Amino acid sequence: MLAAVKPTGIDAALDRAMAPIAAWVYKVVFFSVPLGDTELPLIVVWLIVGAIWFTGYFRFINIRGFGHALRLVSGKEASSKDPGEVSHFRALTTAVSGTVGVGNIAAVAILVSVAGPGATFWLVIAGFLGMSTKFVECTLGVKYRIENADGSVSGGPMFYIDKGLAALGRPRLGRSLAIYYAICLMIGCLGIGCMFQSNQAYVQFRNVTGGEASFFADRAWLFGLLLAAVVGLVIVGGIRSISRVTSKLVPFMAALYVIGALIVIGANFSKLPEAFGAIISGAFTPLGVAGGFFGVMIMGFRRAVFSNEAGIGSSSVAHAAVRTKEPVTEGYVSMLEPFIDTVVICTLTSLVITLTVWEPGMIGGAASGVELTSSAFASVVSWFPYPLAVVVILFAFSTMISWAYYGQSAFVYLFGAGKRGKLGFNAFFCVFVLLGCTTQMTQIIDFSDSLVFAMALANILALYFLGPVVKEELAGYWSRRNARGV
């Protein structure tokens, strides 16, 4: 990560104090076993095995249900009378805004530079598999959501783990796993969904406004204050306000990035066969990557699951707010999220890098993330890094407003849905937006990021228990549609 301002004073002391705790949690969550010359993180195995299982258990719902998902998100079968707060499209854009972030630009560039284009093949495979996991967790998110006293809707893993396992006769297990999940989400959102994003937004803004000569070079606090204020204005209105912003912001920023990427790809069209050849051959016969075939596969899978968060369950919080009386409908719509995030955005980034600045000598070398992607765009149009910086800032902002809602939902589960409590959590989140710009507290961010992926331990376990419930919902949904002659 690029440092905005090094921690000093109380920030530095707090960061040092967190170091042993962060290191221990990180080692536990990302525990790895040797696999030849590389390391295999067991949390990645846990997520990928779950995705493979649900893909088979639901008979490739990720492929069979793709067309129906598009029909549902278009609004052709929507009704304003259905329970919930937002449309299928707005629920999807809110969830997508939480997954499409800086990592789609920076981390994918690092992946290609370190593992080569072949990692893209496994990234896409993992993205397709993750669509099945999303289907399960988002169907459950709607089925077990609750309506609060103020009329708002709350849902997500902590609710379906608790209520779902209780319905199966395991209330203690469900309650324990749900509390564990909610605590991890409430704290974890402050890192991956807040401080890291605001830090990268500030760095990009500073770079495009003059770098060290920028007016904001020594005024990170001012940028952070302005960013926190804008975030606060959006999240104070809850999911309806957030979804109104993301429904406009996500299509715009995605289109801006996709158009830019397609221009770069078009300018290098003659190299496309060579690029696809490098992706396919590199997936099975990688060059110079630690661990060889297994090394490049692990890196591709790891980037995919870290990007689309399938199996972590966080985005089901946003999907749970949808207006529908059929939980399965949002399960279908949610499958578009990994497709957009991983199969489209991440793949385009990989192609841009492969077609322009990548060369075999880069494998295993140092990588610079956003700078590498920026140089790839600049190789075609010199001023492309400026709109790219805008995209990075928008990606970071959209991620923050979605993760603020995720964290608030965890707070609601643990402490109730009082108005003062929600406002208090939102204010607390905005403080961390400011801190992310003014200091890079690495240990705290590493700790919170570890907690986010630790959520998958409880979530995937619950999904195994509740898979048959989703299958029953799916059968009932199509039975009712067939009875109506739809």
C-alpha cells in the first residue's frame, strides 16, 4: 500500500501496541501449508472448496441462472408492493460498490507482474465458482432478514446464521457463530472498507494535483475531513440513500474504466491472440513462479476470492434490503456481482497490463500496483492516468459507503437498531475515514483485514448447514412460477 503520512505520536504508539495482536490474528486466519515451493493459505482452500461444492450441489446455477438474473435485475418482474427497501438493481449496485475497489486495479496489476498472465485464467475460474456461493448466501440473506421498528430492514450472515441454525435445532451454535461474525464485521469494516480506501483515495488525489507540490501534500487532514463529510452525508440516510448514490455511481465508474480499458485493448488489438495465448499457456505451464503450476493457480484463486468476497458473506447485507417476496430472486441477481467484479473488471485490468507493459522478466519481481496500471493506460494515451485516478477515488468512495452499511448492520445485530446507535456508529466510521487519510496505521489495518476473512470460517460452515434450505426455496420458487404459467 502507498503511504499517505507515516504514523506519529499516539498513532504510532497505537500501531506498535497492535503489532503482536495483528501478527497473531493474521497468522491464524491466513495459516498456510507448504505446497512444493509455494504456500497454500487454508482460508483460500475453505472458500474455493465451498464454491466448488455449491456449484455442484445446485447443478451449475451460476451458468443456468445467468439469463434469469439479467431478467430480474432489469426490473421486468419487480413490484413496488413487495416487502423491502430497494430495487434489485440498487441492491446489486450497492453490493458491487462494496467489492469493486482499489484491489481491482492495483492488486490485479501486482498479480500479473508477480505470477504472469496465466493467473488470470484461474482468477476467472474462481470468479465463476464464486457466483454459486453468492447465490446461496444472498438467498439466505433475504429469507432470514428482519424488519426493524423504524421500518428499515436488516439482514446478512449474522441473521441467517442465528435464525437459520436455530430453525435446524442448533440455536446455541447459531447464536455463537452469529455473534462471532458480527464482531468481526463491525471491526473489520474499519480496515478493508474504510482506512485503506480513504488512504488510497488521498494518495491518488495528491498525485494528480501535483504530488509533493500539491496544496494537499501536507493537508491530508483537510482532504480526509472533506471525504468523511461526504461519506457521512450519504450513509446517514441508510440503505436507501446509499443505493441512490451507488445506482448512479457504479454504472458511471464501471463504464469509465471499461471504456478506457477497451480503448487500450483496441489500440493493441493485433496483440490479443498473443495475450490470450500467454494467459492459457501461463495457467498450465507458468514460468519462474514459485510453486510452478500450483503457485500460479493459488495466486489467481486468492486474488479472486479476495476481490469478489464470495463466501465471506458481507455483500448479502446489501442484498437483504431488496424489495421482493421471493428470496431466491436476489440469489439470482447476486450472481452478477462476482461476474462484474472478477470476470469483467479484473480480467480487463489483466488484459491491459498483459498487452502493454508486461514482459516475462517481470515475473517474481517487485510490483507497484496502481502505478503499473497507470503506466499501461499512459502507453496508449498520455493523459489516461488522470481519469484512472478519478476511477480509483470513486472506487474507494463507493466501497466506503457500502462497508459503512455492512458495519452498521453488524452493530444493529449486536446492540439493536436505535436511531442514536446508528448515528453513533456512522460518526465512528467517519472518524476512521479521516484517520485513513492522515496516517497509515498498518497493524490496525492488517488486524481488521484479517477479521474480514475470518468471517468466512463461520459463514461457509453455516452455508453447508443451510444449503438444503436454499434448495427447497429454489424448488418452491420455480414451482410457483410454473403454476402461474410464467
